[in-house]
Amino acid sequence: MPGARANPSNPASRGAVALLSGGLDSAVAMAAAMAEGIQCAALTIDYGQRHRAEIDAAGKVARRLGAVRHEVIRMDLRPFAGSALTGAGEVPKDRDESALGAGIPTTYVPARNMVFLSLAVGWAESQWPARDVEVIIGVNAVDFSGYPDCREGFIRAFEAAAREGTRAGAENRAVRVHTPLAALSKAEIIQLGATLGVDFSITRSCYDPDASGRACGRCDACAIRRRGFEAAAVPDPTEYTRTRAGSAR
């Protein structure tokens, strides 16, 4: 039922809203928070992304991890032109490792994390109106160079703005944005997730999956994911249509 509050079994415990895309990073970030005893309500944003398989994946992850609630909010960002994830442009593929960290990629969606965090803070206030506001987001060091809204400076600036602009902040309750993966490499994230028992097979990272949801194996997200599993020495359960240009798996 949209708008209903979470009903945690232990009202005295901490509650947080975890931004859950259905990808590997958000799944591990939520699992890490729950391992610390934080009850998580999962929030997924349907923003008109072309890789819609991740929305279904988010539901599976939320159920598997034991979210107290999972909400999917529609917030169409397609009018924010210029992103290959929401428009008709081509998703970059077959880029070498040096290119992945050079400049801002065409998969950048203007103000995406600013919008997502605002929704998460608002939902957290409504879920637990008498508690501190806590939000979990899976931004990490791998994304720092390419996506400005994954950088620690932005996260802390948003956190400060949220304290100024919410009832929680006005009532001297804390407003916190947790970034448990911020300093970790992709391999370290995967290793952490494996330790926490995250089922990577139900997560989706690909920017350009096929009609059945199989990963393309060639976009930046697939390349980073595949290399992360290799470096972590953890078996990669992802079903790729290609592992590199012209090579079927």
C-alpha cells in the first residue's frame, strides 16, 4: 500500500531507507547496513532507464535480504536530456580501462543522485517520523572519477542541506547519508558481499541488457563488474551475451 509506514518488529532499533537499484553495489550496501542491525526499507526509483531489468532485480534483492518494506517510485527523468541511459543515444561499449576513468560518460544522468537522495530522505521521514533520518547509498570509489554525484563532497553537501531543509533537522534529529562502500574497490565490494551472503546472481548491472535481461558484456558497467569478480577471485554468476566485442559466451 503506497505511503504506508514500515512496521518493524523492534521499534527501538535503527531504521534506514536503502536506495536499491538492483545492482551489485546497492545490494551490498544494504546488506552491510543490515549486518549492523539497521532495519532497511528499500527504495527503488523507476526513472525511465533503458536497463529496466534492474527494477525487477531490486524486488528480488529486497526480498532476499529481508527489507521491512520495498517501494518503487516512478520519477521520470527522461526529460533530462543528454544521457544514454534515458535517451536514444548509444551506450558506450568495448572501452579500455583507461577510458573508463576519463571524463564524465554519456551514461551520466543529470542530478540523478540528488533526486534519489531527496526522495529517500523524504520517505525516511515518513517511515520513521520520530527517529533520526538515515539513508544508505552504494556510491563507491570506482564511480568517483566519472560521476560527480558519487563523490564524497557532494554526499556531505547534500547531507548538510537535508539537515537544513527537513523537519528532522529542525527538531535536532540527525540526518545521515551512509556510504558504506565509499572507499572500496569493486573487488573489495564483491568480497564484502560474498562474506555477507549476497546472492550476486539476482543482481543486474548492465546498461544495455537484451530483451530477456541478459547482460551485454560490453558496456562500462559489465566491464567493471566482470573485472571486479576476477580480481576478487569470486565466481561471476552473470549471464553475458558477450564478454567482449564479437565474442559470445
